[in-house]
Amino acid sequence: MTGKEQLQKEYMLMQRKLKDADSKKLKLCDIIKNLDTSYQRSKGSVMRYNQLKNIIKATIDDKNILFLQECVKRESHEGSQRSSSITGGLLQRCAEFAGKSSEIADKNVQINAITFIPTEVKKLDKTMLKNGIEDTRNILSNYQKAFRNMKHIIERLKKDYEASKQYPPNTRYNELKRMIKDTVAASEKQWV
């Protein structure tokens, strides 16, 4: 396989990862949109207190938490490798090398699995491919930061919701409203 073919396949791999990240972003945006829409619909309702509790419960359910963990698992895995390499030692260096070797092997397997390269990608020269790969890496890095922040935002909502159970209903009602507003506002900042 020539260098250009390798770059074309890596470019295609990065585009697949970007498409996957885009779909995860859309799902996260839907979670927050549902939170906000449900909150707006509940205004003026006599039974709003229970509705607010149910709205938050739907947002912090296990399915959404697991999805958020899936979104950030790659980043945390890489971060743990980086932090563990600081400890040094021969065994640590060997483990680090083995980890990087397996990452490279996984990447090569993924690249070799790509069998179809569209004509528009074949027409790109090496510098355009390299620039496209680097740009996509930067976008994916920004997505990972946003996914990590979204995970913290939803985890904070869950923690605040659990803590609000100690308040009397009148106080808790105001806390529930504040939590939803804060979560929606913080989430909107992630995708600007």
C-alpha cells in the first residue's frame, strides 16, 4: 500500500469517527432539548412539582448516564495512559509501549478494514489529506471535551437532584426549576 493510499484510508477512518461523534452530539442535544421542552410545557400546570421531578428523572436515567460514559470512555482511557506514564519505571514503560503498540495495531486494523475510497477522496493530494486528517482530529478533540463537560453537567444534575430530596416541597420546587435552567444553560454553551 502506498503512502497516499494509507493517507486516504486514514482520512476515511477519521471521517467515520467524525460521523459517529456527530451522531452522539445529536443524541446529547436531544436529551437536553427534551429536558427544556418538557420544562417549558410544564409551566402553568397544577401538578408541576411532580412533573419537574419526572422531567429530571428522565434526563438522569441510567440509559443516558451510560450513553454519556460511552461518549467519554475513549478520552478517559487515553488520559489514564498519559497519567500512568508519569510514574516511570521499566515495567511501566513496557506497559506503555505495549499499550501504544496495541493502539497502533488497532488503528492499522481499522484502516485496513476500509475497502472503498470515494472518488472525491482519491482526487485529494497528500497535503490536503494530511490537513483534512489534522482538522478532523482537532474537531474530534473538541467533541471529546464537550462530551466530558456534558457528562459532568448531567452528573451534577443527578447529584443536585438527590441532594434536593432533603428540602421541604416548596424549597425543592424552586431548586428543581433552578437545576433544569442551569443544566440547559450550561449545555447550550458546549455546542457554540
